Amino acid sequence: MFDKSKIVMRSPSSRVKDFLLYASVAVVAALLLILGNRIAGKDVAFYNGTEIGPRMEKGK
């Protein structure tokens, strides 16, 4: 069924390296998302505060 002889224990330094790799990838991905959002949304009037919602006209 299950062969226990093939289980390999990894060293603690290997686990730390894996954690640092995953953490750095997550940080870089978050920075890219934030930067991309700012670049893509810099010309959008809603984010600049120049337009707040739909225009309203007064009726006669």
C-alpha cells in the first residue's frame, strides 16, 4: 500500500529557504499588483477626484 521507505525528511534550512522563496514571491507579486493598478488607473477621472458620480442636470 504505502511505502514508508520513500519518505524523505528535509532539513530545517531547506524549509527556511522555501519559506523565504515563497514570501519573496508573494511580496513581489503584491508590489506588481499595486504598481500596475496605479499605472493603469492614473488617467481615470474617478481616481483623480475630477468627477464624482454621474452628472446631474436641473429640470425646468
